[in-house]
Amino acid sequence: MKALDRIADTLKASMGLDMATVGSSLIERVVRERMAALEIEDDERYLAELITSGAELQRLTELAVVPETWFFRDREAMSAVARMAREKLASMPAGQIRILSLPCSTGEEPYSLAMALFDAGVPASMFRVDAVDIRTRSLEIAADGIYGRNSFRGRDLAFRDAYFTVQDGDWRIDDRVKEQVRFSAGNLLTPDFMRGSAPYDFILCRNVLIYFEREVQLQVVDLLEHLMKDDAYIFVGPAEGGIMLSPRLASAGIPLAFGFRKRLPEDRPVAAAAVAPLPAIMLAPASAPPVPPRPVAAPTRRSAPAAAATTEVHVPQLLLDRARRLADQGDFAQAGELCEQAVREHGASADAFYLMGLIQDAGGDVTAAQRCYRKAVYLQPAHHEALLHLAALLQAQGDVAGAQTMRQRAERAEKAGKPRENAHG
């Protein structure tokens, strides 16, 4: 085995970063940068330095982690935490909400959480955010609380006027927000990570699991479960939902938030008969001939009452809504059948194929999931979530170039202001 491969293995054992996921070019680039800084030209010599020096391993880790975050990224998760925290405190007025942001990067996420709770009317004394990251440089930036233009994206920047002051062309976050967040360094993969920590009401661990191989993903999810209270919620990134679904964790059913909770003893898949039938008023008469599948926008060749037009638009969505509820309850088989029924009776739909992909992904059939995601992207090239999930599957299969292409397409779709509504809570 070449020295560079052993260096990559050392980095992977330390922080879980899989070369098959991020690409060998990234690993080689950061290694060469550290070798140049140390004036080392021989790979074997640098490997020896890396193995014997914890400080050098930390420096290499700092370079390998590329922070990419901004304030109120995936705003739905922030809003969900604030709303549920307020509701929970209503029944425990003397309590305090504990929130964990992991990894917290340069602080935009935990500070966003604090601002969201303030906006929801939660007093400072009733919540605390713990923020942990492996990269000490990121923690230094977070502690300073001074941010440039790249940390503020999107159109809704009202929070910047409310919680920041201008300082030398940048923005400095208010002390009242800083005081709610406690930063610390930590590595998810160390045996003693957060050992003995009290459990949390909410955990955000987003956009990090996709960089680990499957065995490490399961190890981290197990750790996070132990850090959750029985009624806690955990939020992950858009491409990580399939990783979280398990016999112990269930979808929280919060649209676009990618939240999960511990399954309760009474959680059971709901039988198909228990689901309310579709409203009869929305269905075509039983005697009507079947309508051949066609795009919704296709012109009709015969006149029809307004109610008939409403039927063609709404019945597929009702089927998908039922499928979504069943999938959230763990009844993947029935949910998949409803998706197939929607496609069979009302034509191909990007949302239907995306939901089918999520169902297959949760069931462990990655080949079928990938096929469904590709169909969704074919029908809707800017389907943001389908692109991200497809990227995650390609990464897991070692197709780094394909995964990068899908992520770039998803980023372009998001920047164009056309994110698709997630079809699954």
C-alpha cells in the first residue's frame, strides 16, 4: 500500500472522512500542503510524522474539513425547533431546553437556532445551545461572532438588522445571542465523545453523515440516539434521511425539516383500512372510462365540466399525500403501492418517483432508490431533493464524479430560486 493511501486511512480512522466519498484529489491536495509547510518531500516521512504527532493530525484534519454554511440554512428545521421548544416549555415553565448543534462549523447554525428561539418568544433563561466541531479554527471564528457577506444568503435577511451590528464592513452578532451558545471542540469518533453528557431535547447533525461509510454512519447514529431524550427530535441534511430511518427512529413528519424522533412503544404501521378514503367528490364517476396518462399541461380535445378538470389535478396529489402519511408511519409497502397507483392512473410524476425513491432507500434497496431518483430528475431536472439523494447514493457507491455533478446541479437549482417541495416529511 502506498504511503498516501495509508495517510488517507489514518485520516479516515481519526475523523471518518472516506476518500471514496470526497475523492483522492482532496486528500492528496491537503497532504501536499502540509508537507510543503513542514518542508517534507517524502511521503513515508510525512506518514511517520502524522502517526507520531497528534498536533499534525489535527492540522491535517483542519485542512480536510471544508466548512460550508450560512445563517438559517434549511430554515424549516430552525423554525420547527423554535415552535416545538415553545410548545414544550408551555408544559414545563420551570425547565430549560437543551439543544446540540453538531458539527457547528463557524457558528452560523447554533446562532440561527438562538435567534429563532428569541423570535418565537422563548426567554434566554429557558434554552441553551451546545455547539461542537472538530475544527478549532472554525470554533475561533464562531467565538468571534464576526461574519462576512457569504454567511448571509437568500432574500429574507431581516434577522441581520435585528441581531447584528456593522463592524468594518462585516457584521458582528449581538452579545445576547452569543451568550446562548457554548462552543467546544470534539470528535464524533473518539470513544469518550460526550460521555456522561445529559440528553438533549433537540439535536442538529446535518450534512456530515454523507461523508462517512455505512459502518461509521451507523456508529454515529447510535451515538446520537443515546444523546436524545425520549421525546427528543433530531434533524439531518436532505440527503441523510434514508440513513436515519430504522426500527428505533421514525420520521417526525415535518415537511422540509428532515426531522426524526425515537419510535414510541405504541408506534405501529397503520393498516390500509384505517386510512380515511379519498373524498368521493374528488373521484371520477365509476362508469367513466379510464383517462390515459398524459402531462397535466396537455390540451384536452373535448369539453369537460370544471369539476372534471379539478379531478385530474388533485387526485394524484391526494394519493401521494396518503402515501406520505403511510411512509411516515413505517408502512412502506402500502405507501409504495399508492405511488405506483398514482403513476399508473395519472401519468409520470417527479414527486411520485421521488417519494418512491425515499421509500426504497429507507427499505435498503439502493438500486431501486437510485432508479426512482433518476426518473424524478428526468421529469424535473431541478428537483433539488432528488438530486441531493442521488448524490448521496452515488457517493456511497464510490462514484465521486457523479455525486459531485448531482450536487452541483442541486446547488444551481437552489440558487435559481426553484427548490422543490419535499414529498416526504
